[in-house]
Amino acid sequence: MKNKKHFSNFYLSNTADCPQSAGKPAVCTGIRLKNLHSHILLYLHRKNSINLIASLSLCLICILLSFKAFSSSGQSAEAMQKDIASEIIRFHVIANSDSTDDQALKLKVKSALTQNLYPVLSGTKDIDAARHIIEKQLPKIEELAEEVIENNGYHYTVKASLEKGYFPIKVYGDLTLPPGQYEALRIEIGKAQGQNWWCVMFPPLCFVDATYSVVPKDSKNQLKHVLTEEEYNSVFSCKKADIKIKFKLFDVIKDCFSKES
């Protein structure tokens, strides 16, 4: 009612400037409608501004509350990932392309390399020793991979390197590794433009049978030797959804601001 009265007063206040005939009300419809239209636009602009401020304020409150709720757990999760990454070496094989033949070839190269490296790494107890062995084996790794490729009728080059890179969240049976930077034995086949294949080279978790739903006991025991009890429990008790929930917060915040832009 307040807004209606406000509009009415503004509407009537402009009739004083309109010409009047004897015994007849002022006739100035065009001017009055123009002024009324301008006033409505101003009102709507102010209303939208208020809604925008309210929405942004709500987003800010959500951000502050969310960071307060997740700050301690988020920091510990990040630190946990770095600690886990400091004790394992992952295995990353990149196919030449996404064609069926190139993807099948990638798996053959993977199988040959894991079968060759596992006996060499089997007696290794710490990551420094494993890193030294892998670095020493890099020329032989490339040679073996190229041999497998040639035996299958292809002539792709192979580049093997030990380097750090980003890995997304990955589930190996009942083991879940959080996303982040990891050191990895990286195998690039040909143009290396195909889908990746990941596993853990040290300790060995590259299963020959991809249908495993539970990490073998021997592999778990090896993980116990390189991870702390807290780290070990976190990778076997944490679910993929639990890790993703914190990243979902930032998606909600982004959507909130994009809707108001």
C-alpha cells in the first residue's frame, strides 16, 4: 500500500502543470504516463539492487560459515594428501590416441612394464630406493615399451620420465587416493593424445585384474610400511563422495555469483 500511495502522489503532483478547461479536470495524460513510467523504472531498479545486495550478502554468509566448518578438516586433508604423495610413486601411461587399437596397445605396454618392474621393486622398502631404481631403468623402460609396440605392428616412439603431475581422485578397489600432485613414472606413447591409465607403481598396486573390488592383503601390508596409521586409515575409509563434497562448496558459490551477474 505504501508503494501504491507513493505512485499515486507522484502521479497527481504533476497535474498542476497541465492545462485545464472550465469545469473539467486537467488533461495531461502523456506527461503523467511518462513520469509514472520513469518512476516505476526507478523503483524496479532500486528493488533489483536491493535483491542483488541481499543475494550477495547471503552468499558471503554461506562462504564464511562454510569456511569455518571446513577450515580445519580442509587443511588436514590437504596436508594428508601431501604426506601420502611423499611416500608413493604412481604409474601413468598415455595412449597415442583414443582409437580402440591404440587403447588396447596402451594396456599391453602397461602389462609388460609392470611385469618387468615389479620383480625389480619387490624388495624395495622406501620411496628413495624405488625412485633410484626407476630412474636407472628409464632407458630400459623405453626400450621395452617400443619393443611391445613394434611387435604389435606399430612404430610409435615412447618417452619415459619420472616427474610430478596432478592426479584426480582415483579409486583402486577399496582404496581411494585424494586428488593432488604426485610423483609418477610417466609413459607417453606416440602423440600421447589418448586416454590415460593410472595405478600405483610403489608400493605396487597395479592390478592385472581390473575387477578387484578389494586391495589384496599383500598390497595393504606394503602400504602399512610406508604410510602412517592415520594416512592408511584415511585412504581405506574415505569414500569418493566424501572427498568431492568440499569441492562442491566452491561450485555452489560460483553458481550463486553467476546468477546475479
